[in-house]
Amino acid sequence: MNTRMREGRGRGASALVRAARTAAAAAAGILLSAALSFGQFIESRGVWGFSFGELYPSGAFAENARRGGAGFGFFYAKRLGRSPVFAGGEFAFHYYGDTHRHESMAGIGVPEVQLDVETFNNIVQGLFILRVEPLRGGVKLFAEALAGVSYLFTDTSVYSHTFPWEDLAYDINYDSFTVTAGAGGGLALRVGRPRDRPERRRKESLIEIKVRYMAGGVAKYLRQGSIVVEGDTFTYQVEKSATSFVTVQMGFSFFF
């Protein structure tokens, strides 16, 4: 298997530094807000939620990937003392491009049988999250600071061309790890809360819209069209650059 390497423009380090500064500034704002709001009281112990939406590559990553994607995330955080600051973790999954083609089984003497071959370029993230959100109000603005690791991988699945589309084979073609940091914020709108009872903790359900910028470190990865198939052989066109992107998502959060 031949591999052709194309080097990116090497802007990953500076992008990561900028993101780290942004995250530090957001964290400082969170701590300041916590100090100013310390005298307030709310009975919620923590928050969990999920979101889904669009991904837009940024910088050198956009030059290589050239196509947006989609994804989802799940987070869980506990309130720090009686402040409006929540600390916890998040798992996120995104894809930033895919290819689909039809193949026959001619290579094993069955040309009349058609198969579907689908390749996805993916990013999985494990993140530490700090989130500041007002303790009261039906409409609230919130801010987030995040840092963690990104796992970039490209996988290919082969499945039958007709219903029930049975999976026949699967393989991870290429993968790598890098660090990431970022910040974001959004708007949360309360959609439900049970009647307050003195003996029970306050619970809230909110719908939220948020935007994030995640500055990813330099990594090697495949993009849409990086696997070049020529007859019975194939090559990988590996890219290398910073892996930054912006997400625009909608989701739900639940205070408990």
C-alpha cells in the first residue's frame, strides 16, 4: 500500500494557544460570576443534557476537509458548592465527510451481486467542561470552557445493497489522537418544571441553542476522497494540519 503525505500549513500550535487563552478567559469569567452570585440559592445539585447539530471545519482543517458534517454530544456536570458554576465531562461524536459507492463481487466470481461501500471521517472527543449558568430565570444565557482529547478516525463499512442491508464487513482505515480546547455559549429556555415542593429539590428542563469554537491540535487524518481506489489497489492521501472547527447545536438540559 502506497501512502502520500501532504503537510498542512502548520498553524495548529498557534490555534491551540489561542484556544487555551480563550478557555482561560472564559474560566476566569466563570469564577468571577461564581463569586458575584455566591449569595444566591438554588436547590439543583447538577445538570445533564445532550445536543446535536452541524460541524464546520475552520482554518487549515477547512482547507483540507472542505465539507461540514454533523454530530451529537452528551454532558454531565455537578454544581460547585452553591455557585452557578458546574464542572463535569462531555462525550461528543462528529463526522466531517463521507463517501458512498457501489461495488460488485466480481473479484470472487459473483459479478451479479451488488454491495454498498460507505466511508465516514469521524471525530470522537472526551472533554472536561466548566459551565456557568444563572441560577434563576426562564430564559438564561450560559457560557462554557472545554479541554480534552480528540480521536480522529476514518472507517469503512460494507453491506448488502438491498433490504435488510446487512453489515458484511467493517474496518478502521486510519486514526490518530490530538488535544483540543475551546469555548462557547448559548441561550437556554425553560420548557418545564414540576410544582415546587419544600421537601423536594428544584428540577428544570430547558431547550438550548449553542455555538462553540474548538481549536484542535495538529493531527494526521483522512478527508473525503482520501482513499483512492484503482482496480484492486488503493492508496491513502493523508493530510496533516490543525483540526479546529465550529459547531452550532440544539439540545436539552435537565437540572436535578
